[in-house]
Amino acid sequence: MLAGKKILLIITGGIAAFKAIDLIRLIKKAGGEVQPILTASAEEFVTPLTAGTLAGNAALTDLFDLTRESEIGHIELVRDADLIVVAPCTANFMAKMANGLADDLASTAILARDKHVIVAPAMNVKMWSAAPTQRNLKLVVDDGMQIVGPVSGEMACGEFGPGRLAEPETVFAAIQDYFFTFSENLPLKGKRILVTSGATREPLDPVRYLSNASSGKQGTAIAASLRAAGAEIEFVTGAADVPPPNGVNVTQITTAQDMYDAVHETLPCDVAIFCAAVSDWRPKDAGSEKIKKKGDGKAPSVEMVLNPDILKSVAALEPGERPQLVIGFAAETENVVKHARAKYERKGCDWLLANDVSESSGTFGGDSNVIIFFDKQGHQEWTQMSKAEVGLKLTNRIASFLKHPD
Ligand SMILES: Cc1cc2nc3c(=O)[nH]c(=O)nc-3n(C[C@H](O)[C@H](O)[C@H](O)COP(=O)(O)O)c2cc1C
């Protein structure tokens, strides 16, 4: 699966460094080549001998290694790779990547990179949630790096929370997804895919509206991933905290009715993905003047009417007009499986991705998601992953469906 692919694996000095050994095994098993680089701190946790022996390539540690530098310089090392993976990535190394430090072989390789980078952070929960780490995380994401994990769980230090390294299998899956999605033989070339994203806004009066906290991050990540796989993307978006991805056709809308109209104007397409958080209702009469505070001290009552059901309307189209694959999202705050299954059955879509958007989940506005995936075979729980990974996983699933429809 990874035959001929060269992966530069940077191992930094965290307690989870031993898991990088399992990752090397997985990559090798899939036919990939691994060139390990260890930071000086990583050598405290795993030996270069272990990493190098398993990889079948001597692990590199020293920027000023004259023998190696004369054989393959640090710049060629990066040019030679197809992908760079940092696993585990310490808080310190994240800070170095974010700020362009290049004071050892690992950080110099990152700064000299011309390849995609997958980063799997691992650290104590307080270190992960510390403001500087979160600032650095944002910087590396803005620089185009892909973050895998961390996941929540018990830490080596006994504390509990996010900060654990994603399992080697999860990091490996991200590597596979990368090569699948970004290969020259783009699997979705020639396919037209509609993605809705963001939040609708329903006016109460000219200055107030009813909306929700959707950030648009998940829809944006899906559109970006599909685009990278060669699809032409029609991106119909409401309000969002993040800009639309590059290279997509954007239709900006405000209300659910606008979104309904834009979706039906955009059809036909091969696949339609409804990731936007659409208001089920709207105020019946959004007057043209601002609602005034009443002198009697009473709050105004607002009569609501139903908005059109966009997902259901597209799923119900006749063959020929209906996209081959209609995919919905369900945002639930309780009994996620039960409510999402009911929605799946009611809407008539082919797949449904349900996520927990309760306040404690951190899904709305956050960078990770836990998806429960429904299709006609039943449902599967995906492990917690970044929204970018959800995009890659969905992209791969769509590509294999379109190749071999059920
Ligand atoms: C026992 C031990 C465990 C550590 N585990 C982690 C860890 O999981 N994550 C982390 O960010 N730092 C961890 N550190 C701190 C890093 O080793 C330290 O910040 C170091 O400077 C990182 O260097 P590097 O980023 O160049 O590898 C640990 C330190 C010790 C002594």
C-alpha cells in the first residue's frame, strides 16, 4: 500500500516515543521506507539503534555529522522524502516548528521542508491546553501541517485529559490517507461534489438573527480534502469562523431558504454532502424595523415557521436528478446513536455522519470530532480524530464507493 513511499519520521523527546517504534513497524509492513530522525531528548526514551534497526535505515540524530552530510546533506534528506511525520511531537518541538527554529537536525529538516507534514502531538494535559501550545498549534495548522490527535485518556503522569499520542494505527491511517488522497492518480477527478457548510442565520428583525455555533471547520476540511483528491467543489456556505478552502466555487448564503435555493440551483452533481448547521425554523415575520423594547416590560413573543428540509428534498429527487451519493450530518447533544439513526431513516440519505455537539464535547468550534457513521449496513463509531482526518476518511470512502457502487 505504501510501496516506494519514503517517510521521514521525526521522533521527539516525549514519554510516548516508544510508540514511534510501532509506527515504524506498520509503515514497513505496508511496504513504505522510513528514515528516522531522533532529537537529543528522544534518545533518552528510545535508542537510535532500535529505531534504525527496525527502519532498516540508520537513525539520524546529529546536524553536524560530517560523514552523513557528505553522503546525503540535510536538505537532500528532506527533498528525498515523500512525506514528513513528527510522532510523537513534544510541546517544545511544536514551539520550534511554529516559530521557525532550526537548532538541530529535526527542526532544520522541518524548516527546509517542501513536503506535507503530519504531526502527532503528545504531552501532559496541562502542557497541551497551555495558551502558548495552543497558539503554536494554530500557527503550525495555518502553515498547512496536518494534526493527528492528541486523544483524551489517562496520561503517564496519572492526569486525565487530552494530550495522549494518537494510537500508532491512527497515525498510520493518516499516512495512508495522505498517499491515497494526494497521489497523482487523483481518485475524484471529473467528479462534481456539493458541500454545504457553516451556520444559517434567520433574521428576527434587520439587526438580530437566530443562528447556531457552527464554525464551518468540518465542512471546510471535507471540501479541502475532496478538492485535493481532484473533485470540483461547489461550496455553499453560511456564516463560518474559517475562510473557504482554496480552489472551490463558493456560494455565500444567509438563511436556510437561501441555502435551499442555492443547493437546488447547483444540482446536478455526483455527490452532495450536507455539513451545514441549518436552522429548522425561522421567525415568521422578520419586520423591516428593529423590534422595540415594550413600555409594559413584557418580552415580545416570536412565531416560528418551519424551514424547508434541504437534505430530505435532495435525497427524494428522482434518479437522474438525485446525486449518486447523498450524505447528511446530524448534530446531537444526547442519545446520539438513537437520534441519529432516526434521522438517517427519516431523511432518505445514503450515509449520515453523526456527531456529539454537546457543550462538553468541544465539537462546535473545536478541531476534532468523534463521528458515528451510518449507512444501510448499520453504524460504526470512528475514533476521535481531527476534522482534517474526518475529511480524508470521508474522501477515501466516497472515492471507493464511486469506484464500486453497492
Ligand atoms: C520523563 C519525561 C517525560 C517527558 N514527556 C514529555 C511528553 O510526553 N511531551 C512533551 O512535550 N514533553 C515531554 N517531556 C519534556 C521534553 O523531553 C522536553 O521538553 C525536551 O526539551 C523536548 O525536546 P525535543 O522537543 O527536542 O525532543 C518529558 C520529559 C521527561 C523528563
